[in-house]
Amino acid sequence: MPHGNPEPSIPYEPHDLDEPTAHEAVVAVIEGARTYPVTPGPTGLFTTARHISLISHLVNRFSDDALHHARQTCDYPALPQHTSAFLTTAAIPLATALVHDARATVPLAALSAPGQALTMTAALDRIELRNALRTHLAAAHRSLTEARADLPSEPTAPSSPADPAPVPPTAGTTNGVRR
């Protein structure tokens, strides 16, 4: 996906998230989740496993990129020093999304089990499982949206000495952790 492309392509494999900017990669994962919603059954389990794989890749990529940027700013002080902060700040809600997607697999697996009895108790259990599934998937989506908001939509260019460096988003956080 070229930089600045307004239409994100849907990522199918983690390596599809290597080329876009951090913001574009998160947007692509969000669009992928909208395009392929999770539903009970084998397809839903596959889709959730794919989401987990993509989000895990982003957490790893952002951590590695933050370390790379931090090392570069030590060697080249003229580079923007806030890039690492943006990436590490966005990694927190990505990790939260990862947890919620993983937690969604428990009710999803139970709802996807074949040969469930059609008793009143089973029907009530299915309602509870569907509610848990929706809750975790909605929380994962909120976390992805938060990660997107934590990243600049355009790559940051080196600032001139007269330009003040943008401050990474830390409002509402304590030591980088949302309250």
C-alpha cells in the first residue's frame, strides 16, 4: 500500500502490514475487521485468529520501530524524537485489542461447537456467550480506534530548529498508561 493511499487495502497476512505507515497499518486492520466480521462457527474462529496474528504483528513492529527510532535519534539528534513515543503509546491500545480478541475466542469456540442441545438452559447460555463475544469484539474495536488516534496520520518530517516538535499524545495517561 503506497503512503497516503486513502483506500486501505485489507491485510490478509502480517507481512501485508510491513510497508504502510503505522497509521495506515492500523487503519487497514480496522477496515479488515469491518469487512470480515466475526461470527460463530469455524469461519469466525479463523477470522479471530487472523485478527490476533495481525495485531500481534503490529505490536511487534511498533516496538521494533520505536527502538530503531530511539537509536537513530541518539546518532542523529536532528531527527524527530517523538516518533518512538507515538509508536509506544499506540502499542498499548493495540495490546489491549489483542487481549480482547483472545478473550473473544472463548465464547466464540463455545458458540461454534457442533451438536449443541436445544434446551432452555443451552439457549440462555448461548445468549450469555453471544453477549460476551460482542463485548470483547467491541472493546477490541475501541482499542484499535484508540491506537489509530494515537498515531499521526502523516509521516512526520524532520523539523527545522525553529519548529517546535509535536508532543506525543499523553493527555489522560499516567506514565503512558490510560486511566
